[in-house]
Amino acid sequence: MRRTPAPRRAEVVSFFAALDGVLAGLQSRTDRDYDRVRLNWARIVGAQLARVTRPAALRGGALRVTVDGEDWRQALETERSRLMGRLRAVVPSLARLTFEVRPVPTPPPTPGPPPEVPADPRNGAVADPALRRALDALSAAVHRGAGA
């Protein structure tokens, strides 16, 4: 029986290089460019701007960036040419850069004080006021749970 020689290291490396090429072909150029921008965002814009901005989409040579407020959007407008230069170092085909203020999420309403629980007359004989309130609250909860 004839033995097949073991592959040489150069052939194995070539296999992985070919596999990378095949996998890269499955992703569009725009997707690869967008991934490069996202992965390098803090390096491109700096740590301070990276905290208040996010690359949102890259389509047709235009990068849309969301910003945490109008003040930051205006600051970015003054830095547009510098940012375009830095972005083009990562994505040479970049043609436009737009900034969009991200909506500020509204905080949930602050809950008001708990509703007053009517006193249960059966608890009137309890001397401790905290215990009496707890028993009144328990009575009210039982009463609500019973559907009455």
C-alpha cells in the first residue's frame, strides 16, 4: 500500500488563505467596510467622541453616524473634514458622512406613593403602629385578592 505524503506547511497555510478568501467573498464589500469602521471607531474618532457616537449604517458610500445630542452633532459638523480624512484611511471609497441625533429615551415615570390602605377595624386593638399598618396592608391585599 502506498503512503500519501503528509502535506507541507506551505500547503496548509495556502488552504487557510484560500478559506479566508472564500469566506470574505460571502460578505459584501460594504459590509466589510462597515465592520472595519465599527471595529476601529474609537481609534478613528477618539475615546471622547466614541462614547457619544455610533456608526449606524454604511450605504452607497455614505456613513450615517448617530449622536447623543444636538450639541454633539454640531461639534461633529465642525470636525467633519478631519473625520472624513481619518475615515477614508479605513474606507477609501467613503464619499459622505451624515450625523443624526439619536432620540433620547424617556425615563419611566417615577412611581408615586403607595395608595392609602384603609384601616381594618379588627386591627384597632394592636398597639404597635407599624404592626397595625402591616396588618391593614395585609388585610387590604387579601381583600383585593378575594375579588371583593
